[in-house]
Amino acid sequence: MTANSMQTRTHPSEATETPHVPEPSRPSLAPDAGRPSAPTLPPAKPAQRAIGKRPRMGTFLRVLITVTAVSHLPVAAAFAEMFRRLGLPSPWVLGSLLAAGGVGMFIARAGAGLTDRRRGAAVLRLVDVPFFIHWCAAIFTITPSLIATLAIPWFGVPMGVYMAAYLTGLVIAAYGILVRRRWFVVKEVTIPIPGLAPELDGLRIAHLSDLHIGAITPKSWGERWVRAANAQAADLTVITGDMVTSGVEFHEDIAAVVGELRAPLGVFVSMGNHDYFGEGEPLISLLEERGAEVLRNEGRVLERNGKRFYLAAIDDTWTRRDDLKKALASRPAGTMSILLAHDPERFLHAAKAKVDLTLSGHTHGGQLAVPFLARVLSLSHLTHHFHLGLYRKGPSTLYVHPGLGTTGPPIRIGVAPAVVVHTLRTA
């Protein structure tokens, strides 16, 4: 890959609303011979995250198991009603056994650990995918079933309501897992940059994020995303972290996918928290062997039409590797600057440091949102201030990518996976 400049194509802009937003501990000292030992420093506080290690998931898993068990109470009623209508004997016994089996299967999967491992195609298609469809349907069933249960004393709600809720959940979950999750879009986003030099007007950046390539999101999907990104003839291609789901087993697949990306000014990568759910260093080496540049608290001066700009990236914030000051240390005065930061919560710091454009990911747009209202009604909106799309702080702009892969349940509803192409324009 070269750093030669390229005149980009002109593409129609996309009107987008851009709301304004407000504002290791040191080791113990070893004693010298014949001298009293120096005092031992206290250990790090338990709340601190160890560099490169995932925190203990015991509490989180206990909550998930509890929610799963609760969700299967109405599922047992749904199965019982189905069996009753089919004329089978002891429908409640059969329904309860099936529901208990669903909870047991979830516990078994959780007990096997969270590391992503290769699984046979038959196991994925006949066990994993059907299980996730069922589990997501069970979670969906909680709310309508609760409403129905509270209404029974007054309205005598029939048992068929539980069956209808579960069957509706199955349809929605099957769509989200089998269709919406696979069906990605190419999204054009025009970003006005105040004071952008005429030579940089029209700069196009292909932006990928949160690939999460692994057992449930295979290499072949990544290859489709790459072909779509390469077809956009962007000047520059970037990935804002979370190429991994967890573990190291799919590092070679990830490197093979990223290694196929092409852009005249180069392919640049920032690391995300999932990229360190295992060992991150081997992945970095593999990516760089395939021609991508992994920027870790550093930047590069690039040039287009004879005009320079600065591209930087911070390392993962989740493991406290990020250092914005270091990433911007080599920025030439007066140059337009772009920052890759997996975690969008660093945007206000970037804006304060006069970064013109920050590109992020991490949130997946919640994965679950009300269709057409993902910006205001989604899971990520409950937990992140900057969670999807464009935001501004003074002259600085943030774009939060909706992601391509998934984590947790492999489902998307209301938030399409996307290959995003940014076109920079003079404001």
C-alpha cells in the first residue's frame, strides 16, 4: 500500500441530523542483603481492571442465568398450551421439562466458558442457531407474559396468550438472527469539517468496526464486507476495533480478512476491548504482516492532493492502554486531524484536544432497537451517551459506527450492520 494522493469521486451527500451535545501498582521493593526490607506497597484496588485480562464474569453470568430461568416460566406455559391443543398427555409436565431443558442448555453453555471456539457447521446450524432463536424468543416473552399474568384476576386471560407471545418471539428472533444480522448495507455519510482545505474536500474514508469474526460470524461474512468496502474506491480505509469476539482461535481468519482491504492511502486499525479478550499481541503481528497498520497511541501524517492531514488512534480504553496525548504528540500544527477511538466516550477529550473528526464503534447501536428509531429507542441509548451516528461538540465531530458483527445473542433488529463510507466536505 502506498501513500500516494488520489482524486476521489464525487458522491451525493446524505442528509444527517447532527445534534449538539453539551458538555499498575509498582511491584514490592526487594530487600538488599543485610538490610531491612522496604515497606511493601498495597495491592491494586479490586475495582481496577488488570491490563490485558477480562474481569471475572461470575456476577454477570448469575444475572443472565436468573433472567433465563425467569423467562422460561411463561415458556413452560406456552409449551403446555401447545401440547394441550395437540392432545398430548400431561402437557404441563412436558412443557416444564422442555423449559427446564432450555435453562439447562444455557447453563451448560455458560459453564463451558466464554472463549470463542470453532464448532462444526452441523452443530452451528442444528444446535447453536436454533438455541439462540429460542433463547431470544424466551426473553421477548417476558414482557407480554407479565402483562397477561397481571391481567388474569380482572380479565381471565387465556393460556393461549403465553403461547402467542412465545410464537411471536420466535418469529422476531428468527428474523433478527437469520436475516437482519446477515443483511448488511453500505451507508454513505457526508461530514462537514469547518476549515477543511480544498485539497481535502471530498476525502473518502471506508469505515468498518466491530467485526467480531468467530464461530457465529464466519470469515466468509468478513470477506463480503471487504469486497463492499473495496468497491467504494475510498482514499483511506479504517477499522475501529473489536475484530475479535473472544480468545485467539480466529486470529488467522481476522488477519486474512483485514489483509484483503485496499486503499491508496493505506489501511489503518485501532484496537478494541474484545481484541484483548485473549492475547492481543499475536493479532497485531498478524495484521501488520498482512499490510495493515495498527496504530496504538500514535499517528501518521498522510497526504492528499499535496495537502497533509494527521491520522491517529488510541489503544483500548477498557484495559486502560489509551493515551490520547501520546497519540497526538506528532500532529503537525494546523493540520486537519482524524482520531480512531474504539470507545466513543473519549470524544469529549478528543474535542478538547481540537481533533476535527473522531471515528468510533463499540456500541453496535444496541443491536436491538425500534426500527427507524434506533437513534432514540435502543439498548445502547440506555447505557451510552454517544451510541450511534453523528454528534458534534463545537467544531469537532464524532461518528459512532453501528458495527458489523454481534456479541452476546447473535441478533440484530432495527440496527443494520453497515460498511460506512464518510465523505469529508468543507463546512
